[in-house]
Amino acid sequence: MGGLKFRTGVVLFLVPALVLYVLFFVYPFFTTVLFSFTDWNGFTTPAFVGIKNYVTILTDAVFQASLVRVFVWVIAALIFKVGFALVIAFVLRKKMRGIRFFRTIVFIPYIISSAAMCLMFSIMYDKEIGFVNILLRAVGLDGIIRYWLADPKTAFGAVIAIPIYQAIGYFFVILFAAMQDVPEDLYEAGRIDGTNSLQEFFYITLPMIWKTLAVCITLSINGTFQNYDYIFILTYGGPNHASEVPATYMYKALFTRSEYGFGGAAAMVIFVCVLALTIFVRKTAASCFSTE
């Protein structure tokens, strides 16, 4: 049998990508680590302060609340964003009339920019003319009508509902593609044994696509910790820090107060949280759905 031959000349084609990777990821990452131990405003000479920035951040009530908030967001994203995408992909994988139309409808929200989505939902959340409150009035629930983005009790939930809804189409495409690779023979064998759709989902589909599902979970976690733009546009972390998340906390430290050392420490805390949570979830997914 033939084998793959490695040509040293091919390495030259990897050099541009490697240079860009080092220049725009590796170097900034280690620079951020170094500056996180300093007090620096971006202009003066950095002053080494040890772990002071980390102690300040981890004891800050606003940052602690933002961490709790983002973990709630992670759970909601996994349940609704990945979970709904998984169910929809399973339902729409079968051939039926108008199936392409439904697949397109599911994916369309993802191609809309975050700024446009925020504008649309800010109008929908309006107390007087918003569709949400109009719908509540129509069904007789006038008592819960409010300014959804201005109320500390609802601002965070109202904001995160937007990226969760918007990203369902993205994960739907990934999971739908994975389901297309599941051999149809397995489903036919299951039907012969008397399995129903629910059993097919849990005993055939999930074990066969668990690796892709683990990737989706990882992307969902990373996206949750990075998605500060929706909050930045709609509430800027308010009212009274009610929708603050670590990413907006870091942004304000870096670009509003010019506390680059403090912001760098916040960035490293976010990185550690994402890394630890990703490793935990991937190992859990592997133990639950691995077919080995």
C-alpha cells in the first residue's frame, strides 16, 4: 500500500500562517500575562505589583457577580442554543416536503449582524410599541409589562436571549452535517428492533455525533465568554451592573479607565475559566457519549 510522502518544501507554505499566528496570538497572549502583574496605563513605565490585580478582581463584588452571571449564560446557551439546534437538526434531517425552506429559516438569523439584531430587539423590547409587550397585553398579562432592558431583574435575560436565538442556526448547520454521516443502516436496524424516534435519538444519533457535539459545546462556551457586544450595545453592563459580564468588565478596565494591567488580569481570569470549563465539559461529553 502507498503512503503519504512528506515534502520539506511544503513547510514553506506554512510559514506565513505561522508568522501571523505568533504575531497576533502568541505574542499578545504572553504580553497580556506579563502586563497582568503590573500597574500600567498604556503610556507610563509599567510598575510590577505582583498578584495585586488578581486579588482585587477576585474580591470585587461586581466581578464575582459577573462570573456567576456568565456561568448562568453558559448553562442557558448549552440548553437552548446547542440543545435546540440538536433537536431541530434531528427533526429536519428526514426528507419531507418543504424541508429546505425550514432549514433556511433556521439559519437566516445567524447571518444578521449583531448590531442589526440588537436594533431589532431593542424595538421589540420597547414598553409602548414593542412586540413583546403588545403580545403580553393581547393575552391579558399586563401586570408583567416593563422596560425589559432598563429593569435590573430582566435586563440580563433580555440581552442574552438575542445571541442564544441567533446562534441556533449556526449549531444547527454543524450538527445537521454530522447527522448526515450517520449510516442509515443503523436506523433501519433499529426500526427492525422496534425503536421509536426518541430511542433513535438517544441510542443511535447522540453516540455517533458526540465528537461534533463536544465541539459545539466548546464553541458555545467560548462564544458565551466572548459575546460582550450585545451587552455593550444594549445596556453597557447596566442598569447598575445588572447585566455586567467578565468581558464587559475587562473592556471597561482596558479602554474606559486605561487600566491595562488590571484589564490584562481580568482577561487571564476569563481565559482560565474558559479553559477549565471547556476541559470539564469535553471530558463529561466523552464519558457520556463515547462509543468506545
